[in-house]
Amino acid sequence: MDKIRQEGRADFQAAQADLQLGLEGVRKALTVLRDYYANSDAFVQQPAMPEKHSKATGAGTGIIGILEVVESDFAKNLAKEEAQEDDAQSEYDEVTQENKVAKT
């Protein structure tokens, strides 16, 4: 039972790290895009755009909307994984305690 629990914990830790990394990346992307579309002076370090260039606000709104959905999905999946891990740990602790009582 200990080995199974250790494997479950290792799987959770790997999934948690992946989900947190993904969530962090999506949040950074959202910050950059929101800053770019909200501020006309964003990315000042870049060379001046040709005079005919203008921001495609509709496309930016669509991309930001998609990333917000992705962010929400990552957050839900992370919460789900954490809840499952908590349940698995509680069940393991309960069974371990019952086994200790049964031996005595």
C-alpha cells in the first residue's frame, strides 16, 4: 500500500508542476497581450512601425478570450488534482491507522 501511495503522490507532483507551469505561462501571456492592446506605447524598445500599421483590436480580444478560457481550465484542473490528492492522502492515512489498530 505504501508503494502505491508513493506512486500516486509522485504522479500528483508531476501533474501539479505541469499545471502550475502552464498556468504561469498563460498568465504571463495574458499580461503581455493586455498591456500591448491597452497601451499604445507598449514595446517601446522596438523600431517604429510603418505609418500604415495599426493594432488589430478584434484579433487581440479573441486571443485574450481564448487564453482566459485556457487559464480557467488550468486552474480548474489544478484544483481538481489537489482535491484528488487530498482525498487519496486522507484515505491512505485512514487505512494506515486502521491497520495499526488491527495489529494491536
